[in-house]
Amino acid sequence: MSRYRRSQACGATYFFTVNTYRRIRILTNPEVRAALRQGINKVRETMPFTIDAWVLLPDHLHAIWTLPQDDAACGKRWGIIKAHVSRQCASQVTSRTVRAVSRLKRNEHDFWQRRFWEHQIRDEKDFAQRVDYIHFNPVKHGLVPAVAQWPHSTFHRFVVKGLYPTDWGLDPGKVAGSGGE
């Protein structure tokens, strides 16, 4: 069995990518969003953390979290969140996939990929670049021509705080009058 090395820095800030199993496009469904919110709230009751930035796309999400000074258990948090969503929303994916033998042996749902990708934020520049990446991701994937049009993101919070202008992240090739239409 593979052993993955994760950062164990207490109080660190991390960038995450979490994918659905076989990239099933389900995360923006209202029931899944509600279950994800419930799972996060459930974890935060006993294992607090701060969500610094977030974007939810149909088949994956990106997030930046800051953990408490005495805690490095990001994997445990994700495990609880993913298990909660899987239990609440398993019926939405059951008919879409053929369960792999390895998943049957482990009694795993076909909702999430087993693991997640994580990167420990090094400094303010790294943080700012990752926040920009998160907020621009819906445009990058062709879901909207402007970041402000994607509702499942912390971008709107950043605009209210004055950290981004409302028109930040427009895709110039898709904006009316730019010649890209």
C-alpha cells in the first residue's frame, strides 16, 4: 500500500484540490452543496479551521484553509467532510458508475476520488497566486466568461472586502465587443 507524505505543520495554510470520482459533474447540485456545507460545519464544531478562499466546480473544488496553531490534521477533516457528503448523496452517483472491485472491498462510495492534492502555502505571494487561481478557475474551465458570474466562489466576499474589483478576471476572448464572439 502506498504511503503518501503530507505536510504536518501545525497552524499552516494549505491549498487543496478535491475531485469527484471519475470527474462526475455533480458538486454544484443543490443537494450536494447543502451536504458539503453540513459536512464542513460538522467538522468545524470539533476541529475548527478557517476557509480563506474557495471555489466549487461541477467535478472538483479548490480551497485554501488555515488550521489552528496546535493542529495539522487537514486529512482527517477532509475525510469526515467527504464521508458525510458520500453518505448524504450516494444515491445521486450510484447509477452513474460501475463500482470498482477495490472500492467494493473497502466499502467505499463512488463519490470522491480517494485522495486529495494539497500544497502548503509558503508566503504572501504564494497565497495571493493561489487565491487568484481559485477565483479564476470557473473561467479557465469555460463555465463562465467572467469570474463574477460564478456563484460558487469566495470571489464575491473578496469584492465586498475591496480586495478585487467586480470586473476582475474577465476572459477577454469572451467579453462582448472584444472580437472573440
